Amino acid sequence: MKSITIVSEDRVGLLADISYILGKAKVNIESVSVDVVGGKAVVVITVKDSKKAAVELQKNNYTVSEENVLVVKLQDRPGELSRITNVLAQDKINIQNVHILSRDGKTTILSVMVDKPRKASKVLEEFLLNKSDFD
């Protein structure tokens, strides 16, 4: 999966506009996170079809950047997030953001954006979900 980051002036209806554009283009949003810093909204959206999403958003005057994200499956219990973050830290891999995609009481699915995705894929291999797990 890919994560798309949009930085825009913060305004009422911004997320409604972005989600409308993607919905109209039949791009499903897997996760979304919004932060406001100094009057700017930073919207991070995880989607399956990032190319289509980026094109549609750019056609509507949004500036978009795309990043690879790793999707990991952990047991839903205390200490599991610490377990993978420590592995990444030991291998000098910086975490840029983490989103909880789902939890069911037994497992937690996270999207993790890092500065070295290939290296992170190797060290987190046992936790990674494959593309086929989402189809």
C-alpha cells in the first residue's frame, strides 16, 4: 500500500473535499490521519491505488506526495508495538508515522511509514501482510 500526504491551508470542509474527490474516482481510503500545524493541514491517507488518487487530487489543485508504507499484523496485546519499534530502532530505521488500520481484540493491523522501507521489510518480514491479504 502507499500513503499519500497532502499539505494544504487548513479550512472547514477540507477532508470532505478530499474524500469526495477520491470517492468519485472510486478510490477507497484505507486509513486517514489529519494534523493541523501553524494553519496548515497535513492529511495522510493510505490507499490501494495511490497513482489514481494522486492524479485525481492533483487535477483538483492539491499538492501530493506518495510514500511506501508497510502493513504489519501484530497480536493485540501490550508490548507488541514496542517489539517492532525496537527492532526498527536497532537497525537504525526511522519511523515517520504509524496508523492503526484495524483491531479486533486478537490482532492489530498497522501501516508503518519508515525512511528505509526495503530494509524495514526485511527486518519485519514475519509481521508483514502481503498484497494478496487485501484482495
